[in-house]
Amino acid sequence: MGAAGTAYAGMVQVRTMLLLLLLLLLLVLLLALLLALLLLPLLPLLLVLTPLTLQVHYTGWAAKWDEWIPADSVRAPCCEFLK
């Protein structure tokens, strides 16, 4: 086999690898779509089960001291203060 035959064999291998990579990418996208379709109906349930929280920042303190407290906490601000 000459140099032309070797170059052609190399091109065939590259083309085969690119096609396999494309097929793998399509498979991953299909799996992601199926997963999204399976989990989408569960989204309202996740939103209901996730407790509402408020971030509390203490003026003059670094952000690392901020806290996330439940919205029904005694420390949560009343609606009158939010107006």
C-alpha cells in the first residue's frame, strides 16, 4: 500500500471517530431530554416541599455572617415593614 492508501485509511479512521462522537453526543442529548421529561412533572412537588426562606444580612458585618431563616420565623419581618 502506498502513501495515498495510508492517507485514505487515516481519513476513514478520522471520519469514523467523528461519526462515533456525534452519535455519542446525540445519545447524551436524548438522555438529557428524557430525564427532563421525567422530572418536569415533579417540579411543582419540589417547589411545595421547599421551605420559603429569607436572607438576613447584619449591617456592618461581612456577608459570611448572613443567615437564611425560615419565612415563618419569629425573626422574619412583618409585612408592615416591607411596605
